Amino acid sequence: MNRANSSSPAQPECPVTREIFARGLIAILRAPTTAHFPAVVDTLLGAGIHAIEITLTTRGALRCIRDLKAAYGSEAVIGAGTVLTGSEAQACADAGATFVVSPVAAGDVVRTARAAGIATYPGALTPTEIHTAAGTGAPAVKLFPASAVSPRYISDLHGPLPDIPIIPTGGISLTDIPGWMAAGAAAVGLGTPLIGAAATEGVDKDLAARSRQAVDAVTEARAAR
């Protein structure tokens, strides 16, 4: 078998995934309610972060996704996170989400998202889980929790599994971004280290600066490859 010529199990097969990969960042918003999310998203977009994940553990998440899509249209890439079932994936698609992210590799989430025409990024940690998640046809796999490993983990994975795009998420600080990018991450997911208390208490004066720092870290890391 010529493995170099075998078909890849996971590829950036849709415009949304290509855009996320091109920019390299997903901002993750999680809070008790979405009250402060519109202002947070406005600040993120102004600083150059366009992929926004609204987690379903937040009360009013689906309505927020609808409102953000109506407000920003194609300017923002709005998705949903912590999607655990096919019915949740369908509800997210119906609300206008263009991608869904899960902490686990749930086959019904992938199937439902693909049928709805939106991108899906299942979560996995071990090589077996990552290979299985990629085998569902998802265009990328969320490495979660990334804090359990180091950036070298991606380098090691890409030896035997070179064609699986990986998005490390969970516990990644702004200063960690260059290491993950250098190791071959397709993008990184950033929650509290980027958003801080803005999702729960309102936009603070440092959110825009943190966002620009994240954007610059991706740009500089890729230029140094």
C-alpha cells in the first residue's frame, strides 16, 4: 500500500474551515448568560478575530447565534460549542451556526452537521480517538484538553497521522500560541485566557489588546515556520 497516495481521512473541505485555518483562531465564549456576548464579539471582530464559538452551556446560546448572524452576516464566522447530540447539532444549524464543536467524538453530531451542510470539529485526545474522529469525515479534530499535553504532541501525532488537521483547545494561554502553531496546529481555540472576565462582567479595557496579541502571535509564528 502506498500510504502517501491514500485518501486523507480529514480535510478542510468547506469555506468555513478554510477561513478558520487561514486566520488560525477560534474565540470561545462561555458564561451563565449571553448578556455581554454582543459587545465581546464586536471587540473581537475589531481586533481581527472572526471565528466565534458560542457554547451551548450558556443560557440563550441559540438565540445569541441567531442574533449575531443577523448582526454581522458573513463578517463573522459564528459557531456553537459543547455540542453533544445530533439534535443539538441540528438546532445549532437551524439557528445559523456555520460550525459546531464538541469535546467528544459523537458520531451523530458529525452526521447531523454534515447533512445540514455545516462544519463539525469533534473532540479527541489519544491517537486512537483522533484517528477515529477524523474517520467520521470531519474536516478537523479538536484536541481537548490541550493542557493535558504539550505542543510537541501534535508534532508526534503528525508523524503517523500527517493528514489530520488539529485544533488544540483548552487551557491554551496567549504565550502558548507560537508553540502550538510551530508544532503544526491548524488553529487554536481560546477561552478564558483571551476573553478574561468580559463574557461575564462586560468588555474590559484589555480585551482588544489581548485579541490583537493573539492575532499577532499567529501571524508571527506562521511567518517563522
